[in-house]
Amino acid sequence: MKLIDRYIDELLESTPETPLWNQEMIRQGKKPHWNYIDGCMMTAFLTLYKKKGDIKFLNFVKEYIDYFIAEDGSILTYEREAWNLDNINEGRALFALYDHSGNEKYRKALDVLYDQLINQPRTAGGNFWHKAIYPDQIWLDGLYMAQPFYLEYEKRFNGKRNYRDILSQYKNVYETLRDRETGLYFHACDTSRKMFWCDRKTGLSRHFWLRAIGWFYMSLVDVLELLDKEDYEFQKEISEMFKELTDSLLKYQDESGMWFQIADLGSRKPNYLETSGSSIIAFALLKAVRLNILPRSYYSHGERAFKGICREYLYEKEGKMNLGGTCLVAGLGGKERRDGSFEYYMSEPVVENEAKGIAPFILAYLNL
């Protein structure tokens, strides 16, 4: 565990201009911008602050976020009309910063992001489009990126008026993207049935991509943590979804403790044990046990997953800690013509020290 603490300290050397964990930005030579990848790390550092009480973690988040937030609440590089659900995720840090400082710029920035959600284009069934460039599409990723923020804003500032909308979006995903045979969820659905990657009858993509399932799974437990006892119906339905998916995922847990990049095709070469999805599932499992959403008997599955990740992919090299085995990125459509085939998911780069693996790995560690 000391090695993990050392790894965390090394990550604190990051700045918005040189984020050590944002391999996408580094590889593409992008300038600093508001993004969900940094948002995942801010969540991890704020959880470290809450768990350990060390002010350095809170100060780090404040300095990092303040690079982007102006006094009027405007957000550097943020574009509302991109209708990009990914851009909501980093906003979750604003709640904590507002609580700790009382600075109104954070509340104004929260309002900016909430305004996007209220005006976000929707599918005919009522779910948010994933992005403007992906019209009529529901991606599992988007549930994590937007719904916990949406619910927390509603709880704090809007009298829970849109709780029914949030629950309805989850129920639509359950009915539309869940595979009844495996209990797993497909990566995405094009409700217009137009995209080249989708099934013409169902609109569904072809495979169960681990990290997408993980994003959805983690969103469920984060939402459950925010709900109050009086939100009984909401809590009951989300809890049932979470428990059902838990048992489905455990059927595909490898003997190593991890899960494969394509969750149900572990034996098919060159499928591989993947760090980010496995870390997300480990974290959500362990957190659910801590919150008494799952019985204590499930703890061993999360612990085994975490230990498997450490054994397979955590190592020291040239005096620095490294976490490998993370799929850099995977999506559908776009200018790359990503077709959602097995071969496509295997073709994406597998990298080290990427936030999408690091952040949930830290969160799992904090819930052991």
C-alpha cells in the first residue's frame, strides 16, 4: 500500500498544462481544456481528502479547477453547444469547492453546466444525446458523465424536481441496452437506427465493452449514495439494477480477479485483462458493500479484483510507479469510422498511467 501512496504523491506533480495522467491530451498534443478525464482525477483527489483529511489534496483540486473557472462562473474552453455529456463530469468537483470556500464563482459554474443539461437534445425516449456529433445516440459512458451531477444539483438547488427524469433515463437504458441473456449492457444505441455500427432492428452496438459497462455501473452506486431515505422508489429501482448487474458481472470475473476488455469473450484472442474497467468495477463493488447496498459477502470479489490489478499491472520502473493495462479510448462512429467490432476494440492503444485507470484504482484502494 505504501507503493500506492507514493504513486499518488507522484501524480500531485501534475498541472493543468502538464497533466501526467491525460494520455489522450499528451498524445494528441492538445492544449489544456475542460474534460472528463481530469474530472475523474479530481473525484479521486477529493475522495483522498475526505478519507485522509490531508489538505494538500483539496488544495490541489482547487488550484487545478481554478485554472478553468473565472469569477463570473464561465469555464475556460467549455462549449455549451457541443452538447457533450463528457463535459459535465469535471463539474462534480465544483460542489465540494463551493462547500469548502463559499465562493460564488463555483455556484455560477455549476449553473452553467446545469443549463446545458436542461437544454440537452434528447432521444425520442427522453434520454440525453451523448454529444451533438452523436445525435439520437445513448452511450453508457454518458450516464456516469452526467447523471450523478444532475442528481446532486437537483438535490441541492432545485428541490429534486427532475428526479423522475433521471430515473426515467436509467429505466430506458435498462430496457434498451441490457442484454437479457448475459445481463450485461451494450456499449451504445442509435435510436434512429441510422449509424453504420448499429443493428438495424435494435439500434444496438455489437459488444459489451468493459469500461462502458463500468461507467454505467459506477454511476448507479454514485447515485445511490446521493439519494435520501425518502427517495424510496428511486432508491429501490436503482438498487435492483445495480445488484442485478453485479451478479451478471461476477459471472465473467477472471481467475486473476480482473475482467476482459470485451467482457464476455475472455477466451478469444487477443482479448486482454483491462485495468480501467476492472478498477471501476472493483471500486463500485467495494463502495456498495461499505454503503450496505451489497452484503459483506461481496467484498471478497472487489478485493480480489484490486489485488489482481496490482499483480498484473502495477510496477516500479526507474524509480517511478506505473499502472499499465488501460485501453486509451474506445468509441463508435466519428471520423475514425469506429465500427464497434471485436477487432476495433482490440486495435485501440493500451497505455500506462492513464487517468481512466488511475482514478478508479485510487478509489478502489480507498474503499478497501
